[in-house]
Amino acid sequence: MKKNVLFAFLGLVFLSLVAFSLSSKKAEVSEPISTTAIKWYTLEEAIQANQKSKKKFLIDFYTDWCGWCKVMDKKTFQDPTVIKYLNENFYAVKFNAEQQESISFKGKEYEFMPGGRRGIHRLAYTLLDRQASYPSFVVLNANLDRENIIKGYKTPEPFLSLLGK
């Protein structure tokens, strides 16, 4: 009788430890989704996060001098519906189209290309299909293949519609 009680007690302790371990690991993995701000990633961070949890990518190609890019940041990207939708469904990436640091993407190295007034980063040039205008957005699927290019300033509802909401 004592052996049965001991085995039952040890079994309950073991099951409790396993349940606690699983629940603490689950808590570590899931990150609360913000509805107050878009979680912006670098391209490298987004690719790394995508290896753990597959999502689409939204790359915001901007420049420091672009007035409509700033309006997009202040209006569309502050809208709670846009924030929630992007954070739940995309890795949102901010990418300065005139940055001069080289970037590795899909096994290829992309660098800044001087020329024109200010030059352009070759990755922006490539993903925007050689048509640089700002703001511009590129949607990539979880395999990093381009699905869509969205050009110009958009208010929240048309922007969400173009993203497939």
C-alpha cells in the first residue's frame, strides 16, 4: 500500500514538473502583439525571426528627405488597425533606400550604387523593380519572394486593402 501511494505521489510530482516546464517554455516563445506601435525590424532581424515563425515581410523603402514618408509614419503607421494588422501578419522592415552599408539577401551581396542626385542601394533598386519612388513598399512571402510593390503615400484603409486585409 505504501509503495502505491509513493508511486502515485512521484507520478504527480513528475507530471507537475513537466506541465510547468512546458508552460514556461510557451511563455518564453510567445511575445505579446503590440497595438500601440509597429514592431520594426532590420532586414537581418526579420529574416532571423522568420526562421522561427513564418510570416510575410513588408519592407518600407524610405529616404531621410522624403516628406510623404514622414506623413506615412505619422498618420498611417500610427493607426491602431494598421499597427495590429502589421504586427500580427508581417515582419515590418524599415529600409533607407540610400543607406550605404552592404546587405546580404538570399545569398547575394547588395551594395550602395552612387549616381543621380543621391544614389540608391542596389537591394532597393532590385526589389522596387528599378523604379525608385518614395515611399514604396514591397511585400515578400515567407520564402522572401516578392509578391507585390505598393507605391506612394496611402491612408490606412487603402493601405490595408492593398496588403490583403
